[in-house]
Amino acid sequence: MKRWERSQRDSVNKSKTRPAPPVAALPDHLLEEILRRLPDMASLLSAALACKTWGRVASDPDVFRRYLSLRRSPPLVGFILTDRGDKPTPFYAPDVCFVTASSRHPKLAAAASDGDFHFLHGPAIDDGNPRYCSEWRLRGCDGGLLLLARGRYAEELAVYDPLERNVTYFTKPDLPHRWYNARYAIVADEVDASFQVVAIQHGEEVTATVFSSQTNEWATIAWGTLWYMFACPFKDGIAAGQFVYWRRNDNYKNEEEILVLDMRTMAWSVITAPFPPGESYCIADMPEHGWLCIVSSEDQWVKLWVRHNNGGWTVKKEISLLNQFGYLKKLRRDEWMKRVRILAMKASYVYMEFWSIRKSNSYLLVLNIDTIKLQIIRNNADKPYRGAAFPFFMR
């Protein structure tokens, strides 16, 4: 048999495939996404030793922080519940309730026992001040830090670490409408304990400013024209990873619109939720699903919504709490627990409250949507706390 030989003509006519670009040519933002998806810390350290570029990107504090937030179980200390009181939101009553998370971890147990979650050791209060709302009131929580405000128009602000009992005082921003209340949100950096506080105010004109603990100054955030289609939020903002969001202030629309600020780019956007107003939900920062996602609850079903590039939404995962967990069905039958309030999502964990309008007590739920495991924490409060509620994490 004659041996086959490739002719020069065959070589010329065969189309050539363009070689893939070398890994070293990848831009930093793509390399960051690759490193964040490595399975464990040992793999991340090995990748950092591959070359100088990989080492530089892997050692970036932002990459390291987000890697930890994706891989580790959030160190939950407990939940802080607030009393809505009889004053318009956000004039929350100063009364708060702290519910300890059942934890076998000694550091978390010690933090829950020793933490000053009722502000007894600071910040100091001038009891002789007769002004309305002279007590400190909780306005936000993120990264182990509490945002407090006092005064009818929140003239004084403080960020308090209830574990270390450190406090940073600062005054409200110089807003154009002195008698209009601003809506605040705190975003903490879990690596160096620095923080930013965002304030938005709606009057004859809309103003947005941000306070940085690194500069101790307020700086204006460019607002654009979004205020024409989004009224001032009624409640304070909530941090979700690199995002901060506020819920809409009116109910005359059939759509649930959410005001979102990207803290990395300081860019505003308004997104429309894939469900009608009235459902409980939270924004989630999930890089593995394109960053901004929504977790919602309807009829004891928990749904994870993933956003498309065209702005549409798809249910990525849905879990029936009553069908999946028989004990919750028993609570629904015996204690009239029917309502599920979504509080936050961190890593793969959804934090919720299972409550009833007939009862003052409730149950705090921690659901891992990957393993479908549920932790149930009983809240034995002798009165209902229906104001803002925050899971508190140790840094």
C-alpha cells in the first residue's frame, strides 16, 4: 500500500485556525472573574505564584474580599430587629431587639454575648436635649457596622461597631432642603473596616452625596435625570455587596421599581422587578449570575431571579419552604406563621423572617439555596418588631 503523503496543495487549501490568545493577554477584569471561581484558597495562592500579573491581580484587596464572600459561610452573629413605632418611616423607634444566632463557633457565640447591640456603651446621648427624636435610632447595618442617627432631621450621624465599641461621629451633609429628611445607606468594607454612607434627598431638586470614612468628607454624586421617573424612597437604602438599593415611595404604579447605585462606578439605575408590588424581596450581588439578582418570596416560595442582558428576568431557582421543610408547615398550622419577609442574601444564604400578624414572636430563617439546608432561630420577643431588620455579621 502506498503511504499517504500530504501535498503542498492540501496544505495551502486547508483553512488555518487562529490560535487562542495567551492567558497573559487577558485583561485584568476577565482574570479577576477567573480567579474568583477557583474552588479553594490553596488554588488561589497557587495561581498567584504563576506570574507577576496573576500575583498582582490575586493580591488585589477587592478580588480577595469578593473571593471570601463567595466561598466562606457568612459569620452570622444574630439579627437586629427594630420597632417601627408610631412615627413615619424612617423615624424608627429607638427600641431594638437582638436575636442571637445559634452557633457552635466560640468566636461567634462570644460576639453575640458581648456585643453592644442596644447602644448601651455608646454613642453618648445628651439627655438634656429636648429635641424630637433625641435618641439614637438605627438607620442601617452592613459589614459589622451600624449607622445611627438622632434628631428629627438626623442632624447628627454615627457609625458604631458594637463588637469593638468604636464610634465615628459626623454631621449630616449640607443639603439644599434643611427640613427634608434624607434617606441613608451604609456600605462597609469588610477588609479594612472603612465605610461609606450615601444620602439622597428629594425636594425641589434631587441631591445625592456620599461620606467616606477615609476622607471624613461628603462628596456629591452625579444624579442625572433619574429623579424624574423615580420619586424619593420612603425607606432607607440597603447594601447588597457592591450595590445599594432603595424601594419606591409610591404605589400608584403596577410595577415595582428599584433605585440602584453601583458603589464601584457611582452609577445610578432604575430596574423593574419581575413581580408586582407587595412581594417581599431583596437585591443580591452574585457575580456567578451576572452580579445583580433578586430574591423574592410569594406564598412561602423563595425565588432567585437572574437578569438578562436585555433587562428581562428568569427564575434560576425556586424553593417551596413548606414542601421542603415539614417543620415550617407545622408552625404554619399551629402558630399561624404565614408570612415570609426576605431580609438579605449573602453568598448562597438567604436570611428571612417567618412571622404572623397574630403573634409577637417569629422565626428567623437561614436558607442555603445550594444545599437546601435550613437553620431556624426562634425569636421570643414579647412584642412585635416590624420595622427594618438586619442580619449582623462578624468581620
